[in-house]
Amino acid sequence: MSIIEIATQIAAIAAVIGAAFSFAVLRPLNASITALKEAVDEMRAELKEGRAQRQELEVHLAEVDQSVRSAHHRLDTLEEHVDKMG
């Protein structure tokens, strides 16, 4: 056997091993990475939505707090008028 034939056989074997490695290891790994990226993207979107909802709730809470303060002020004023009359 000549060196060229041996080199050709080694190259063919390496190509088969490389293809098998790619199919058995790299493809599933790439699919897992893609699935993980999609999951992270979904989580980011949910976090962004959660932040927006929290901000809306904070605004609403501030409005409710102001309304409660106003109601307490009106009640205090009414109590003062009732106390003066009674």
C-alpha cells in the first residue's frame, strides 16, 4: 500500500467519524441551545410585561392612595361639622 492510499483511507475514516460526531453530538447540542435561547427570550418578554404591569399597578396604587386621603379629609371635615352641631 502506498502512502497516498493510506492517507486516503485515513481521510475517509476521519470524514465518517466527523459526520457521525456532527450528527450524534453537534445537532442535538445545537437544538438544545436553540430551545434554551427561545426559553430565555420568552422569559425576557414575560419579565418586560411584568415590569409594565407593576408600573401600572404602582400608578393605580398612587391614585387610590390619593383618593383615600381625600376621602379621609372629607370625613374629618364632616365629623367637625357634626361635632359643632351636636
